[in-house]
Amino acid sequence: MTPPDAVSPPPEQAADKPWGGRFETPTDVFVEAFTASVQFDRRLYAQDIQGSIAHATMLAATGVLQQSERDQIVAGLEAIRVDIEAGNFSWSVALEDVHMNIESALTARLGEVGKKLHTARSRNDQVATDIRLYLRAQIDFLTRSLERLLGALVDLAEREADTILPGFTHLQAAQPISFGHHLLAWFEMLLRDRERLADCRKRVDSLPLGAGALAGTTFPIDRELTAQLLGFTRICENSLDAVADRDFAIEFCACAALMMVHFSRMAEEMVLWSSQQFGFIELADAFCTGSSMMPQKKNPDVPELVRGKSGRVVGHLMALITLMKSQPLAYNKDNQEDKEPLFDTVDTLAGCLRAFGDLVPTISVRRERMREATRAGFTTATDFADYLVRLGVPFRDAHAVVGAAVRQAIARGIELGDLSLEELQALEPRINAEVYAALDLDTALAARDHRGGTAPGRVRAACAAARIRLQTVGC
């Protein structure tokens, strides 16, 4: 029997945990699975290894590790990276997360030297660093994907600068615009999204490592060196804040949610325009599907899915905001729940960017159908009113005259330009034959000849400027 005053060694299951020294009984099997995150956070393996290599290098530079120990640790971590990428690494739920899985594998390879890697750090500052490294790289990737889509929009806009489209308000035909001008409106929305991503990246690019669990460390670390090794431009200035907040991830999800709202609006217009009722564009077969029952159907599944996925990303934003709202400082286990919404936001946004980046260059434009719809919607009515104002008619009186002319045209099922000069003069005697030029679609389009206007020449100039702006972050 064990003497009553002796301390029993903890059960093997508890002692095997990297943190198991003070525990006497093993973790409940359900709790072990419930609290584990390795099922999803193992996608951070590359960042975890990258951060560990930098940390070991810094510890050697400050004399906490010997250079030979640092070299063994780095070689061991690189070998683990190779195993993971080759599919030869065994992930264990019992080891909870990506950090402990990699550290355990390193210790199994190196023995005591492997156990020294975690000196002067905690999983709290380790995971915060991993997420920032991951998100910084993903922002760069997503930005490149976004720029590809922006370039495709400019190409299509320039090609369609002379194409007349009915501009809508309240989904009612309003005024004639260039289809290229409409596409450049999409460009402007998404260019602002690029600016937001670039601005968000500045706050992601701050190093938490060195904050420890919450209070820093007693070891002589060099955080500036670690930041340099990992390419961070700044260091988190407060150890509590460094490990406790995920506002940088929330900010990214806010940027992503707003971009997805823009994508959803674009998708909605693609769905409408490709319908038989509009018939403005044709989507390539590669981006559509058919019906299992109705053989004539060609469904715009890609834009519909993009439209639907916007709700998913907006939901992730709300989940992360709610996750953070009541947490006391510093780190809490709640923050394990930050990764799945963040990862899925990145994946969803990347997929939508690829889908639209591939789809936009293939859009076929039915120019005559667009022109026909523009002509049928009395879209030059405002130009008619402007013409009357130039004759000296007050705008409100001009508005009433044109409204009466539209009412007559509707009653007879004709366009404004089909009304005779005598009929128009009966409404306003100052009208002369020049009114028909004002009612011409091409004339109306060309008349908006100012910066930001829809005149084809201005659209082409805007496309040239857009290409220059694409080369400059923040413009």
C-alpha cells in the first residue's frame, strides 16, 4: 500500500497532458473531445511552425537556448512540416490543438531539447500569433483575387462603353446609361473593399508573441527580433490586450461581410439580367445548371449561390462580435470559437472571388435587347424636361409638360419620340423640332459628358483611370 503521507503520481492519462502536472484524474472522454480544437485549428500548422522557428531563433539570440538546441528544434520542426504536408502526421484529439500536437511530436523526436521550445511563451500568445500570421497571408491572397476581378470588370466596362442600358431606380427604368458605366459602379464598390482590406491588414500586422499567458515573461526576450523574423511591422504594446482581443479578426469579417453584400447585389443583377424577362446578358453554360424536371431551364446557380453565401458571412461576423462582447480580460476558452467562423469566412470569400473572377470575363451582352428596353421605358423623359428648361420653361412646369406627354404616349402605346410635333406643341408652344434630338438615346447618353458621367467617352476615360488606380493601394 502507498503510505498515507505519500503523494500519489497522477494517472498516466493526466500526466501525459502537457499541462497535466497538477491533475490527479484524467479528463472526461466527452470533455476531451468537446474542448479539443485540433479538428479545425490544424490548418494553422504552417503558421505555428513558422512562429516556433522564430521564437526558438530569438531564444538562442538572447542566450536562453544554445545555438545547437535552436538548430535541432528548427530541423525537427521542418521535418514535422514535411510530414504534415505529405499526410504522414498523426493528429491526436487527446493533445487538444495544433500547438500541442506539434510540440509533442517535436519532443518525441528530440527529447529534452524539444521540451525547451515553449520557454517564455504560452499557447495564448502563440495562437494569437498564428491567427495573425494566417490572416495576414489570407488578406494578401484575397486582395490579389479581388484585383483579378476588378481588372475583369474594367475590361468588360471598356468593351461595353457604348452599350446603352436602362438605368433603374426602384427597379423601374429611369434614364439611359452606358452598360460600361454600370459595371464601373461595381468596380467602385469593390475598390473600396480593397481599401478596407488594406486598412484592416495594418491592424492584423502586429506581433502578440512575448505577451505570454497575459503578463509577459521573466526571460530576456527580444520581441523586436521576433517581429522582424516574422515580418510584423508592429508589436502589441500591452500583454493583456495581445492575448485577449480578436478585434482584428472581427474587423476582417466586417470587411468580408460588406464585400459579400456587394457581391450579393451584383449577383442579384446578374440573375435578373439573365432571365427571359430581362434578357440583357447570357451567362456561359459553365456557370449554370439545368433542371432535373424541366429540360428548357438554364439556372444561374453561381450568382445565386454567391448571393446566398452573403448571409453565411454576415452570420459569422455576428457570431464573432457576440463571442467577444462579454469576455473579461485576459484570455478565455471562448476564443477557441473564433477560428471556425474566421476560417469559413476566408474560404467563402475566396470561393466567391474565384467564381466571379472566372464568370465576369465570359458574360455575353445582348446589346439590342438592352437598347430596346431602354427605348421602351421613356428613359429620355428627363432629357425632354431639360430641353424645355433650356427654352426658358421653369423646371417644375417642364416636369408637368413631360408628364402629360408620357401619359399620352402610354395611352396610345407609343414612345415619346412617336408623338407628333403638333401634339407636343399643344402641351407647350415653345417646343420645336429639336426636341427629337433630345429624345434620342445616343444623344442623351453622350450629353452626360462630365467626370463621373455616363457618356461613352467618359466611361473609357474612367476605365483608363481605373487601371491606374488598381496599381495603387488606397486609391
